[in-house]
Amino acid sequence: MLKLQFKDKRKAAIWLVDPRYAIGRDKSNDIVIDEDGVAGFHAELRIEDDDRIFLTDAGSATGTYVNGKQIKARTQLRAGDVIGVATAEMSLVDPKQELAGQPAPALADEATALTPALQGLSVGEGVGGVPTGWSLKAKTGSVAGRVFPLPASGRAIVGRSQNCDIVLAGTHVSRQHAELYFQSGKLHVKDLGSSNGTFLNRKRVEDAVVSPGDELRFDTLVFQVEAPAEKKPEEPAQQPGDSTMFRAQAVQVPDAGGKPAAKPAAKPEPRPVAASSAAEPDPVAPAAGGGSGAMVAIAVVVVLAGAAGAAYFLL
């Protein structure tokens, strides 16, 4: 399968998977070249069943060229030919020949983007360096709930063509609608000149970084971007000194016998004071009058004892 690549890289390569491609300035063309000298409908590419490719000029004023020569009739093309339309030049590329014509890299970090599986990867990343486990989960349409995993190569073409990595059957989905690729460890979405656009979180984009949980829309089909679950770091073992401390009165400390120590006895309530004046003073607690009251009480006792003794001897 061949692809058509603009030499100035103004657009992504177009894989020639359909039987017909219209070239011109009008937006309805399959390959739109919007510049002076290009007719509304300028030329036509046709791919026959045996993979032969033919180019025909559509009566344009400035003509259509192959390898620098203007064509006058239907012309068969081969890999390596260059199509000229006004100032735009497009090469017909065979990826197999392109890959075979490159020298093998001396080191892994010298790999270059040659094949669709490698295009868009930064130097040193390589196919093996692309994160895996990413996918698109359909939220609308007949494919709602279906999960479309991204290839391990980290690059996927989304569109209506059966040759796309993710094939969508939407009526207004372009044959090659958008491209998903990883660069520097981040997932990007790139619109491939689709008629109805590519939307990220309801905003139309040309090339944007996609994050987990984002919403992608191609035509009316909506997808949620899902990423592999991140592995949570293990929590460090708890040290003995890190245990939570409680208030001392809430902890029962065992005694020497291993049994919990008894709770301290409650403080006794003060004994009520009698209202009678004949009540004896408390021998333990000091009288309400303080130290002088206690001394008066002792003197009274001594006087009474002396009087009792004198009466005994007088009898």
C-alpha cells in the first residue's frame, strides 16, 4: 500500500486505501490544496483493483505535473513519483522501499521515524518506550461501552477506512479522521484534515495533548480516554514510636500480676454539718473558726477535767 506525502510536510501522509481521490482547492475535495493556481477541482487519483494508480488532470488552467513534466492524459504512477499541483509537491511513497533504503541505526537511540509504527516518536523513545495500556472507551452510538485499545506501537489512525487502526462507521467520519500518537511520554491527538473536525473536551483541536479522563469526539462519536492504573507507592512500615498517644486517664496500665490496675477511688463527699449547737466538733477537720477555735475547745476540756478532780477529793 502506497501513501501520498506532501514534501513540505504541511499535512500528514495520506494512505491510498480508497478507489478515488479528488484534488483541488474546494473544501469538498479529498485532498485540499488551498493556494493560488489550484483549481476548485484540479486533478483526480484513481486506484485500480490491482493496486495500479492513475493521475488525471481535470482541465485545470495551470496543469498537473509528474516528476516536473505536465501530463496531458491519464498517467500511471509508481512509487517515487512526484505530483506537482501549482507550488505543492506530493511524493508517492512505498513504506517498504523507504524502510529498506535506510541504513540500520548503530545505536538504539538513533532510531528515526520511518514506518507508521515509529512516526511521531521522539529520539531515544523507540517503540519499546511507548506507554501501553491506553484505550478509548466509547460513550455514544452503536459502539457505546466498547473499549478500543491503542496499539503497542503507540500510534493509531482513527477513521472510516478499513485500513485504520480504529475503524469507526460514522456517516460523517472521514476515511482518515485523526491520529493518536505518543511523544515524549504524552498522548497527542492530531486531526488529519477531517471534514467535521476532532474535538477534545468539546473544543475543536488540530493537535493537542490528551490526558486520562479527557473526552474525544470524532463526528458524533464520543470516547473517554483511559490510561493504565498507576501503581501506588508502598507505605513505610510504622515505627513503634509512631503509634498514636492517648490521654493517660483513658489507658489502663496492668499491675505486676498482669491484671489491669483498679481505678482510683472516687474522692469522698464532704460530710454535712449538723445545725444543732450541741454537735461536737470534728476531731479530724479543724473548726470553722480556724486555730483559735480549736484552742478554746481544749481549754474548756481541761477546765472541766480539773473541776471533776477537785470534786472527787472533797467528797
